[in-house]
Amino acid sequence: MSGPDVNLVLRSTRVVTPEGTRPAAVAVAGGTIDAVLPYDTEAPAGARLEDFGDDVLLPGLVDTHVHVNDPGRTEWEGFWTATRAAAAGGITTLLDMPLNSLPPTTTVGNLHTKQQVAAPKAHVDTGFWGGAIPSNVKDLRPLYEAGVFGFKCFLSPSGVEEFPELDQEQLARSMAEIAGFGGLLIVHAEDPHHLADAPQRPGPAYADFLASRPRDVENTAIEGLIAHAKRLNARVHVLHLSSSDALPLIAAAKREGVRVTVESCPHFLTLTAEEVPDGATEFKCCPPIREAANQDALWAGLADGTIDCIVSDHSPCTTDLKTPDFASAWGGISSLQLGLPAIWTEARRRGHSLDDVARWMSAAPAALAGLTRKGAIEAGRDADFAVLAPDATFTVDPAELFHRNQVTAYAGKTLHGVVRSSWLRGVRIASDGVLAEPTGRLLERDH
């Protein structure tokens, strides 16, 4: 057994490593993976052995798109509830979005406020995105030096007045500033002019809401974003891609060497417009859940690498904000605890493996954020794991979720994949829905 300080060995017949899934014993020393060894390697004297049988040992998931809303809107969500839900769902690292909290993460002082609130409540490791708004170009470099992982901006209204969108000139100015110090700009890409031109019919009909945010709203915004990134040699990331029409544009940009990456989300990959009942605004998000044929094309984009990763875009609210009117209801889907089983259910149906799921939901988000100690079961990484029973099923009962508000588009769905336990730096933080005391650390970008 490798290393004199090994104090824990995790064994499974199915360990998902960067080289593939195989029987293995994972030796842990001081919260770090010391070695990945043959399955029948004996544990050293004094080391604890955990044998998971045929349950799958995955790298802990990394979710780089979570709206925690704390402080300021903690009745929507908070670090205590969000990180408990994450741990229960196999997520061991999350990055918090800069808006929907008060204050937003647009200055160093606001970042420190958020860090102080999060520190005693975090059940998983937690980092922070900064925000890029029209008034804070001067704050971007100081925020980066203070450890944010990059900067989020909107190209259309965000839904909260304290986080205004950037117009094209402001986008170029912020992007140039961020590119100047080698940072990453992550973008809610919906074009405001195309949004304004789309038909706006309030009411409970999902078809009317879908028509109000057509695909060209995303396509146009992404086209402009790529043009700016190409001109400025900037790193940009397209958030929550919903329109499959944009995939050829993105693939072409990647081939040309434009530094663009893309994410999609469980709701776009597992839910379809055809199944959304009228008035069921738990399904409302922006951009919207689109048709089944669009979803098929998104999965093809994942398979060919055009889409890099899958993250939750967990965007909760209180129950009263999900009014039956799609125009006025809050847009956001709560899925933090359910992303892994939701994606695995659909991935297995489409012939994908848990190796694929680990790449999309752990390795790729970790790489996006530069989290070099996260995202894989290999020596030198943090000993972060999710233990999954991939063939077990459960039916989603909102009352059993750890989200602060038990509103979910997945209610009543039967999903494959039960998260048996989650481990953070070699410590079991969740076990069959029972959570340990919080031991998550606040993360800063590697300087």
C-alpha cells in the first residue's frame, strides 16, 4: 500500500477513474488521494477500510452554477440548505453565482460579506464567481486578485435590479479588462433586442412562454459573444445552453481556436416542452426548456464535445413566486440534489456510461474553474467522492429534498441512481440522506 500516512482505503468493483471504470482500492492520506491501487491490495495496519461492493465510486461532482442567494434572499435558499442538498446529491464542490444575494458579488467588500456568511454553513467546498455589471469595470481585477473564479454577466435583464445587464459596448469593455489579466467571463447569452421582438403573451400556457424566448434569442447573443471573444482573444463560457441551433456556431468557433466553452443543464437534457403542463411554472427557466428534438441535438453536442459540461443552474425561489402565470413567475429550476440521478437516468437510456457522466459533471466543470485538486479519482487530488447505486431507483418526493423550498420540476419522476454517500477530503459528509456537521472550506482561485 502506497505511502506511510494512508489512513483510509475505499474499495469498489467499479471505480470511475480518468482511465476508465475498474475495480480498485483508493488510498487516502490526510484528505488527499494517495494512490489508486489494484482492488485486492491490503489496507495498511491502522487504516480504515470502506468496501462499497458493486456500488460505483465516482469523483465528487463539481457544480459551477448555483444560485445560493445568501445573504439577502435566504428565504429563497441559503448556504446551509444549498450545501446540504449538494452533499446529499453527490456534489462536493460548488461555485456560487454573484446575483440574487444582497449584496451581489460585484466588489471585494461584497465578496467578503458573502464569504463570512458562507464559512460556518458550508457542507461542501464553496467558491464564488464575481459579477460584471456596467458600473464595476474598476472592481474586476481586485475581485480576481481576491480569489473569485471569473465573472458572470447578463446580456439581457437578469430579473433583479441590483444586477443590470451589459450592452454590447459594456460587454466589450468588461471582456477586454478580464482578458487583460487572463480571467474568464461567463455569460447569460440572450439577446435583448430579439427578446423585445418576440411575442409576449402572459398567462398559464407554456407554448406562449416558449414563443416569448425563441431560439434566435440565444443564437444571436452567442454569435456576438464569439465575435468579441475572437477579436479580444478572451476566454468566454456560455451558460445554460438551451438552443441546439447554436451548436454548429460554437463548434466552428472551437475549431478556429476561439476560447469558448459551453455548459448545459439537467432540465434541458431530461425535460421537454411537450411534457410541461399549462400553469406548471416549476418548469419555468430562462432560457426555456425546449422541444424533444432540440434535446436530442443537445445530447449529440455533449457526445461530440461541443458542450463541455453539465451543471445545475440551481435557481430557487419561495413557493409564492411560482405563480401560474409563466410571464410573471420567477424563472429558475431547483435541481441541486437531483442532477446526478436525473442525468444518469437519461444518459443510460441513450447509451452513455458513468465515465461520461463523471467527465461532464466533475472533470469538465473542475477544469473550467481551474480547480486542479477536484474532478478526478487520481493521486494528488482531494479525496472527494460520490458513491452511487446506479441501478437503484427512487421517486422524487419534494418533501424529502434539502432545498429550502421544496418546489421542483422533477416531482413524481422515477429516477435511476441513488446516492449512498458523499465524501469530502476523506470524510463522509452524507450517508443515505443523513448529513454530517459542515466541514466545507471556502475556495479561492489558484493564484
